[in-house]
Amino acid sequence: MRIVPISLPTPFYIGPVNVYLIAEDPLTLIDTGPKTKEANEALREGLRHERVRVSDIRRIVLTHAHEDHCGLARSLRDEAKDAEVLVHNWETGHRMGRLEDAMHRDLLARSGVPDSEIEAMRRMYEGMRRYADSFEDHEYGELRDEAELEFTNGALRVIHTPGHTPGSCSFVREADRTVIAGDCVLKRIPPNPFLSPDPIDPSKRFPSLAEYLVSLARLRTFAPTLVHGGHGAPVNDYEELFNRYLRAIRERQAEVIRLVPKAGTSAWNVSRAMFPETDDVHRFLAVSEAVAHLDLAHSEGKLAVEMSSGKEVYQQLFDG
Ligand SMILES: [Zn+2]
Ligand SMILES: [Zn+2]
């Protein structure tokens, strides 16, 4: 069972995205790239190199439903006729568009994001929709944790690795401890923990960073020898990455805690202090990161949080 990485251009800040052809019966594509002419052409070129046509693809598996990973899923599926598309059920919020749902916007309002900023973020994500086709719920098959994707020779085990998004999944070939991890593992820096409604109770926030730490530890139990991420080069030393990520997360947490003044403040204010230069496009990511770290610090008993006129105000535990 050969895993063939194909790098595709994206119009996004993150740069090219990696998709993976599993060159084995049934022919499977993990992630698709964004819905752009450039990505589409690069994908076809990559497949041609393997003597594969889009119409030969039988299965399209999505690590998560961000535009750079899922954008071409529908058109490829249509071209491949009966190819099935698989994604984790918890990706609903993302694949149906971010910030279109009032509950999602409420989470931002509670974090202290001004209405005008929320509206700007919503418009930005509306613009992003052109890079991906949305699917109806019944058009997806469900990726279940611990399920096996079977091939004539070998299998990939589905590991639900939430954090970057609630429904992010990784795929483990246990025979040689190779992992395809989507945006759960990126060689350079930990991925952004996107602010998302909790799939179980959408009035709550998904505890993205706490879940992410569990996912990193879970992947570690497989003692990976090679990890293929969603962007950038593969990772050969997972242990080094694991420790580096934990250090980076702890350092960021300490910084976030230091940015909370005695009088208390909102996640939005913390995000502006962390990333004062951030332009419109990245303010959602900045507030996502602040919220994720504040939530984790709160759940670890390092900060207090209080509701004040509909907004969460984080506070130091002790005066001093
Ligand atoms: Zn992503
Ligand atoms: Zn990505």
C-alpha cells in the first residue's frame, strides 16, 4: 500500500497543502486541495504521474473540512461517479460554513469581539466559501474513531484527533507506524485551535486546546516513525515534535496569563495584545488562539472567569 504525497498550491497564507493518494485498491485520496484551477491542475498532474485518473478514485477521505483540504471534494466525487466521501461527524460546523450560524457568532461576542469585527469575520469567511463546495449531510459517510479503512493490501486505522477542528482525523498504518495527520501535525508550529461550537452542545465552546493535547498524546502511543502533515515536510522525529509543541503551548500559556490585568479582561483584548499587528483576515485566528489558551488556563485552575454583561472576563486568581 503506497502513500503518495501530492503538493497543491493554495491561495492562503499557509502555502501549499499536501494531499495523499493511497495507490492501492480501492483507490483513495486523502484530502483534495482547495477549489481553484491551480490546485485542480496540480492534482491531475500528480495523479497522472501515478497513472491514475480522477474517475478511478473510489474513496475520498477528509482529514477535516477546511477549504484548503476539502475544496475539490464534491467535483472530484461527481467526476469519479460513485466514490464515497468520508469525514468525521463533528466537522459539520466547518463544512457547512463558519460564522453563518448565530451560535457561532455568539461565542465570539461572549469573548468580547465587537459586533463590527464579528461582521467583518463573517464576511471574510463568506468569501472563503468559493474555495469549497458544501455538501448536504446525507452526502457524507462517517469516519469513526478506530474504524479501519481497508485496502487489498493493508489498512489505515482512523484516529479521531480533535483540536485544530473538532472533527479532525488522522490515519495510522500500524505495520510501519506511518501516520497521515492532516493539520494535527505540522512540522513548524502547532496548528491554530479554531474557535468552534462544541458539537455535543453548540451553545458551548469546543475545548480545542485541551482536546489537542490529548490528540498529540494519543498519536504518541503509536510511536510514529513518519508523520505526513497537511502542510510542509513530513516529520521523522515525532518525539522531538511532541516535546517542542508542548513547550511552545506552555510558553504561550504563560504569556497569555501575563496579559490578563488585575482588573480582568476579555479574550478579544488578550488577542489584540498578543497580535497587535494582525490584519482583518487573521483576527479570527488570533482570537481563537487567545480563547483556546485562556480556556485551558481556566480549566487548569490558573485563571478565573466571570460573566459580565454577556461577556467573559478573565481574571487573575490572586492579587499580587
Ligand atoms: Zn485546517
Ligand atoms: Zn490546512
